[in-house]
Amino acid sequence: MILELVVPGRGSLVSSAPPSYKGHRYPVEIISHCVWLYFRFPLSFREVEELMLERGVLVSYETIRRWCAKFGQAYANALRRRRPRPGDKWHLDEVFIKINGELTYLWRAVDQDGNVLDILVQNRRNKAAARRFFRRLLKGIGAVPRVVVTDKLRSYSAAHREVMPSVEHRSHKGLNNRAENSHQPTRQRERALKGFRSTGRAQRFLAAFSSISPHFRPRRHLLTAAEYRTEMTTRFDVWSQITGSTGPPVGA
């Protein structure tokens, strides 16, 4: 199936087709299900292997690791193309993560609805790092926000004056809870993974995780049970479309 989609912030249409599975002996239903399990729940590759074995599917954790590395970002990119147009109020925050015992910083931006706009792993939290993240956001989203909300880190103010001086900047710790709360799923995964081994691996995992995991996390407290089931059914249908699968894996 080929879907004609509008990229947020751009007027042109782009075609989005499921990735090619040529050369893979396992069906797409198994591949996409393993990728979904790994990015949706705090599971290791070995735990995903065990869950698939319970379903009667024999696949090694190394194969699952390769699938997640190859298809995780492709699925995430397709979900990003399907998401609604971002809001005009952006909340930015940075939080430290440990990579091989060293402090590194995860920069994150969300809109007023809590949708993750982008993430970036960097070694610093200075003006140059903030400027790089601002420029990455503007280029990736293709739009300029009405308001940017940050904490009181001075790097934000300095980068804001240089990159987007015409945009209103609100700097207050109490106003930025939305961005701070969006770090919680990442903290959960960081504990499950027992930390990250390299900056590159952290960036690759979190870039895919930040699109796939929220897709399956609607704001359940705002929905009735029936509404939640309907919403999740729709989201699973979208997942099937972007992965090219036709149903649950063998043994489900």
C-alpha cells in the first residue's frame, strides 16, 4: 500500500511505502511485531526472544537486534510523517543520561499537546549545543513556533537571540513541566537497558523510541474504556500500514 502524506510544515505531498523485506526469511508480521515489542515495552532483546518462543516462533535475540537497528528508524520516520501538524508552542528541556559512566545530555522538544518534536544527544549543554538543537528543530519541522518555553538555562536565551530572535521566549522552570514529564519513558528504558554504551547508539535508539512509543501511548486518562480501545485499534491499523503487515505474528 502506498499512502500520499503531507509532511508537517511543508506543502508538497510525498509517497510513503513500507520498507523492503527482500532477503529476510521471516515474514513481515514477525519482524514488525518484534520491533514493536522492543520499542513499546521495557524489554531486552533476550526477553523479546523469549516472548516469541512462547508463541512458537524461533528467532534469536541477535536477529531481533538487527531488525530493530534496520527497521526501527524507518518505522519511526513513517510515523512522524503521519503525525498531526505540530503546535506553535514548543517546550524544550535537557536532561542528563549516563553513557559508559559519563554524563551526557538528552535534549528534547515537545509541543503544547505533548507530541515529541525531536531529540538530540549531545555532550554539552552550552550555547553551541542549544543553537544546534534549535537549528535542527527548525530544519526538521519546517516551521517557526509562536512561543518557545524553556527553563532558566542561560544557553537557551543566548541561542534563541541568535537563531530565532522574533519568536517569543518564556524562561521559567514552572512553565516547562510538559517537557520534563516527557523524559519519564526515557528514564524507564534507560533503567531497563542499564544505560547506553555510546552516544551514537543512544541517539539511534532514542530517535526511534521517541516516535514509536508515544504512538501507542494515547492520553488514556482523558478517554473512556471504549474510546481507548477504538483509538488503539486505529493506531494499530496505522502501524500495519507503515510496516506492511497484515495481522499478528504466527502463534498470536
